Amino acid sequence: MSYAINSFYGNLLAYFLHQWSIKMPFVNIKITREGATTEQKEALIAGVTQLLVDTMGKNPATTVVIIEEVETDNWGIGGKSVTELRKKK
């Protein structure tokens, strides 16, 4: 019985989260951690939000923008980390 109740509420929660996500644009921006300022991040968030409003008619109040900063050791291009590539410059 406990499993059936937990499963029911789990499925109900999953349903509502899915319905909510359909209406909520979600943008994930990944940049290397190299000192993007708070002002630059604010400009990215505002700009991406406005782009979705202008091009797709999305509601800015439900638009989510997340900026993730990745260490250059963890970002690879062409088989080399960004850390290594920047050493060669």
C-alpha cells in the first residue's frame, strides 16, 4: 500500500513538473570560469530572456536562465583542455 501511494504521488509530481516545464523556457549557458563579471552575467540573463520574448513570445516571468561556470581543466576542445590550449598562447 505504501508503495502504491508513493508511486501515485511521485507520478503526480512528475506530471505537474512536466506540464510546468512545457510552459517555462529553460536556458543553460555554460562558460569557462575566467572572471565574467556580475554585470556581464546580468546582461546575458536579460538578453537571453528578451530574445525569447521577442522571437517566441515567451513570458519573461517564467523564463529561467542559468549560467554555469566550468573550470578550464574540465572543458575540452579538440582533445585538449582549455587550460592546456591557453598555455600555448
